[in-house]
Amino acid sequence: MGFSVELAEDGIVCVEKIENEKKGYDFILMDIQMPNMDGYKATRLIRQLSDRKKAEIPIIAMTANAFDEDRKKAFEVGMNGYVSKPIDAKSLKKTLASIVLGIQAFDEKPV
């Protein structure tokens, strides 16, 4: 899709990268089930950062848990979107376009 990607092996590393990055990131694809710190806790910590630009970065949950309660929890902790695994490229593109670019395809329902 043309994005430069940076990986974090767990939630602790993710939060550290957000805190220390000078130029910032456009968005985060946040795995919910990571070792050491899960995606929910990492999102909560990011949302509490004093740098508002970093605290408000769009975060999209990525999880194999596709139940309504999992989706609800992702939004409750401050995530902006939700994509279930296995990842469908078309669904991911729609979610990114909607959240990150602020656009929506005319022929499709909101994500």
C-alpha cells in the first residue's frame, strides 16, 4: 500500500517507539495479543501521553478475536478501528482510508 512500516515485538516496545519518535507516525496497527504488554494496555498508555499529537494517533486493533465484546473493548480503550484476523486486504484498505485518510468509498458502508 506504499506505507513505510516499523515493527514492535510487544506493547512495551510500541509505547517506547511512540514516545521516542521525533517525526511521529501516521497510524498504528495494534495487535491485541502481544507478549509482555497487550494492545489494550499499550493503547491506554499512548492515549495518556502528554504530547497530544502522539496521544491522538489513530490506532487500529488487529485481532483474531472477532466477538462483539472484543470490538467494543477496543473502542472503549481508545482505538479508532478494528480489523479481525485473518486480515482481508480489502477490509484493511477500507479501514485505513476511513480512519487515516478520512475518506470513504462511495459504494460501501462506513467501516
